[in-house]
Amino acid sequence: MKTFAKMGEATDHLNLMEGAKVSGHYIDTSSKITVAEYARQWAANRPHRSTTAIRVRSLIDKHIDGTPLGTQLLSAVRPSQVQGRIADRSRVLAPGTLRLLV
């Protein structure tokens, strides 16, 4: 928990955090969810047809789960790591398959 000496400092901090949430830049560093767990939760909450859901689960199993990126905490992932993973996969996957991953 963060504390502040003055009410104005607390209000400024709150406004920054709320702005980051609205813009999509907020990162909850207290979360212990991994990239693979997040991908599975995301997929489970999508309105996919059954065949699409099976394909998405397969992509997560093959290309995220069990990889160094997949086992990392979501809050700790840097954009450069995601870009590196995409570059690595682009060496072995067809462009159409790669598009499904990004």
C-alpha cells in the first residue's frame, strides 16, 4: 500500500492510476497470473464456436503453455519479449498460423 504526506499527492496519484486504467496502460503488479493462465482465461470467456475454441486451446497448448513466455508472470512481461517470441515463431510457422497467435 502506498501512503502520502498530503491529500493532494494522494489525489494526483489516484488520478494517474485511473487514467492508466482507462487508457489500458495500468499493470496490476500484485497479480500472480502467468501468461498461459491469462490466455486460458481469455479463451474461456470468448464467444467461440466449439471448433474455434478447440483450435484456440490447441494454439495456447502448443505455442504459449510450457514456454518461457507462458510461464512468466503477466505483469512482468515486456513488449520486447512478446516481439522476440513472435520473431522466433515466424521462423517456423506459416504466416497464416502466426497471425492466429498475435
